[in-house]
Amino acid sequence: MEKINVQNMIKSFFLGLFIGVVLQFIDQGEALFSYRLLVVLASGSIGFLIGLMTEWLTSKLPIRMANAKTYFFVNNLIALVLTALLMSAVILITNRNLENKGGFVSIVLIVLGIVCIANLLDYGWYRRAQHKLKTFQASLKDK
């Protein structure tokens, strides 16, 4: 448990909330506000669960994969696979009459796209922080 990054799990929760809000704009059904709010909160909880499973699986990786690019790639791949599996399971469980399979595929693709973009942004922020750290260390050596 000491290798699990709790900050990434919290990011996954908020990413799940964001995905839930985005999906509310896609679904044009007439549902009560309280049901829509529950869907958003459930989406956040699913995001937290995906973040927990992703971080747990990533913590089991061998130390030779400690390269940042490899770590972020594998982490993103695990998150995408888990998200696709959980999204498919939730949609299939809650929506028994799937007459519109195109809608199902588009929802899953939108969610996977959001997860992929979020992971790319996280990697970009990591690279930016590393660059700033190197710049700061170089300025300390010059003084």
C-alpha cells in the first residue's frame, strides 16, 4: 500500500465527476435532477475505483520499468482497459434493452478519450515540473 499514489486516486475521482457531468450533456432524457446528481456522484465513485485499481496494478510493476515514459504509458493503458471494462459492465447492467448500439459505442469512446487526454495532461504536467526542477537546480549550481 505504501507505493500507491493517493493523489492519483483523488484525481481519478474528480475525473469521474467530470465525465459524469459530460455524459449528462450527452443524454437528453428527461430525468429528475436528483437522479442526474446521483449519476454524477456514481461516476465519481467509479473513477475513484478505477484510480485505485490502476494505482494498485501499477504499484505491482517491476522496478526496471521505473522510466517515467514507460510508467505513464503503462498506467494509461491500464486505466483505459479498466475504464472500458467497467463502463461496458455498468452500461450493460443498467441498460438491458440496447437497441442503440451506436450510442453505447460513442459513450464509451467519449469516456476513453477523456481518460486518455487526462493522462496525457498529467504526463505533460510531470514533464513541466521536471523541467522546472532541472532549471532551478542549474540556477543553484551557478550561484
